[in-house]
Amino acid sequence: MQRSSETSRAVEDYLVAIYKLEEAFGVARTCMIARELGVKPATVTKMVSRFARMGLVEWVPYRGVRLTPKGREIAERIVRKHRIAEYFFNRVLGFDLVKSHIYAHMLEHLPDEVFERLYEFLGRPSTCPHGNPIPGSEIPKEIADSRPLARFEPGRMVRVVRILCGFDTDILKRVEVLGLRSGTEVCIENVSVESITIRIGSSTLKLDSSIAFLVYGIEIGKC
């Protein structure tokens, strides 16, 4: 029984990783999945081939993999629980965004009914504290209309509304240190392939693409 439980969790972790990479980039490449989960690309190839036979993912020629409806249903169930738990840890218990993310991952394999009761208790929130939609909830318009900071033109004032999260918390920690969180207003000063330069108040920051494509915002004017 223990082995079956661990196997199931591993499958769920892979599907959630693919789901989150699709959120950010539209498709999940083998190297991206490997980096996200901290495993070797050869291991990912083996697992993804297995998932394809199970009908959970499909290969996209020359691009990577995407979840099938069956695989997406499983991933969304886990992501929903994770984001409800994040909301609880941050908004009710007062943990910071990084700890809330870490602790939520520890709880997300509890039974669904635990989270459905928690969801009702919390007032049915539509997003987690990072601004990411809770699957099954109506997506707020500003979240649906948001795009990565790297997709804005220089001279635009942008309000951050969403931070995409993965298993690796290093980027999330860096984002927190930089002061990039939901509600932060930034001025886009320069955009290149490798990085963008932004201004927050009187501070100028240079963000590499690993952050610039995971922080989403909406335009609120010119700066």
C-alpha cells in the first residue's frame, strides 16, 4: 500500500509540474520538467512515455508535452487543493507567501473533502495569495487579462496581479526579496531577450527572463 501511495504521488507531481509549465509557457519541454522536479531528462522521458500510454499526456512534435483532458483533470484537482491551502496559510494563519507555498505542498494529498470544507470556510476565494486562479472558480478579469512583465513595452506602468509558482521555491523567494507581489506597481524601463529593467518607486531592478516571464501584471498607464 505504501508503494502504491508513493507511486500515485509521483504521478500527481509530474502532472502538476506539466500543468504549471503549460500555464507559464503553453507547453512543457522535457528539460523544463526535469528542472522543475529536480530529476534527469532521461527519467522524464521515461515517465512521460508511460503517461502517454495511460492517456494522461500527449506529445507535441518539436515542442514537448501537454496534458490531455484526463491528465488535466487530475492536475487541476491537486492544484485546487494546493491553492486553497496557500490561501488558508497566508490569509488566516499569517504565514508569508513562501512558507504558505511550501506548507500547502505538504497538505495537497489529503482527501478532497478536507479542502472543499476549507474552501467554503474561507468564503470561496477565486485565487491563491499569489494571484493564481483556483481551478473550479471564476477567474477574475484582471487575472485573465494579465500577461508577463516581459511582454510589456518600455514606458508602461504595470500593476502586478499574479506570480506563477513551481516546485522550486528559489524564484519565489527572489521575487519576494525584490518586493514583487500582488498589488506592486512597476514601471517598465527596458526589455530585451535575456532580461528586463523595471523601476519600483525610486529603485531600479534588472530581472532575468526566469522571473520576467513568471510575474504577470496589467497595464495601468504610462510612467
